[in-house]
Amino acid sequence: MNRILIAEDEPRIATFVEKGLRSQGFTTAIATDAVEAIEMVLGDSFDLMLLDLGLPVKDGLTVLEELRGQGVTLPIIILTARDDIQDKVAGLEGGADDYMTKPFRFEELLARVRLRLRNDRATTIGEKDTSIQIGPVTIDLLTRRVCVDRQEVELSAREFNLLETLARHPGQVMSREQLLDRVWGYSYDPGSNIVDVYVGYLRKKLGSDFIETVRGMGYRFQT
Ligand code: CA
């Protein structure tokens, strides 16, 4: 059974989401401020978090930053009344998996929750695995540190997510659409070249040998 943490200070919204999720068989808990949300994530095992950006004590983006900074890989969907594009970009760059603007329909939230949980499960290498080692590349999934030949390489949150996604499926071709969906998590223009741009960044930082372009299909992490 999946456990979902709802970090939301507005009782009406928290209750609406909680009722909906429980009716679908999820277990839920509510955190009503930022400090409580961080403590609950660190102290308990949740499968996904819904995070309101406008939380008391600290901003939701700070919560996101602190959790990712501590190596928490829990899928996080941001809920917010702000439809400011700047916040959206900041949230996703800060390591959120998806984003919903209030007011939203419960069905849409549910669809996104299920998608995130499925992606997370599909990409789970093993419950006890905390790192991926492929050739000279080591990816620490807890601290989100990457080394090539024991030399640490600094990656942005997005670069790390792209590398992790490719490396969790070594030898397997992943299409641009799959990578867009898993790493960017929301619908980009399919003609967007953002995946190619980020693969370029990774090659520059890691060396050009690891990620192979499969013409007309996508990319593959070499084994
Ligand atoms: Ca709020």
C-alpha cells in the first residue's frame, strides 16, 4: 500500500486531497507546516509527497531544497496557487517531479500521483541499492554524488536526474519522450531539443564515451 504525505496548511484542501486519496486505497498523513513536513519525510517512510509551496515557517521550495540536499529521492509533486512560471521552473529545477496549480481536479492529481509511483517503481534497481556502478561511473543515489574514476563530478539536479534515469537502464535505449517524461515530468513540446542539450552537458562533464546516441531512437547508457 502506498503512503502519501500531504504537506498543506489549508485544512480544506488537505482534507479534500486526503479523502480522495483514501477512497482510492492510499494511506495518508498531513503535515501543516514546513518543519513538520521535513521531520515526517526524514523520520518515516513515505512513497510520495504532495508539497504546497505556501507553507508556514518555511517556503515549500526551501523544503524541497533541504530534502534533496539530504539525498531524499522521494517523488515530490508541488501543489500551489501561484501560477507564476518562475516558481514552476524553480520548483522543477529544485528537484520536484511534477507540478500542479490550484485549483485542480482530483482526477488529474490522482493520475499524476499514479504516474509518479509507477515511474518510481519501474526504475527501482533494488530496495537496498544505494548506488549504481557502471564501469568507471559511480552514482550515489542517497547523496546524489557522481564520480568518474573516483573523481567527483558536479552535476545540476536536472543533469543528475537524467544520468540516473539512463543509468538505471544500462544498455537499454530510452527515447526522448521517455526521458522528457521521467526527468522533466511534464509535457514539453515533443519537438523540444532539451534532452539533447542536457545529454550534451553530461557528455561534457563525464566524458563522451558513456552515453551513446541511437539514431532515430534516443539514447543508451553504455555498459
Ligand atoms: Ca498554503
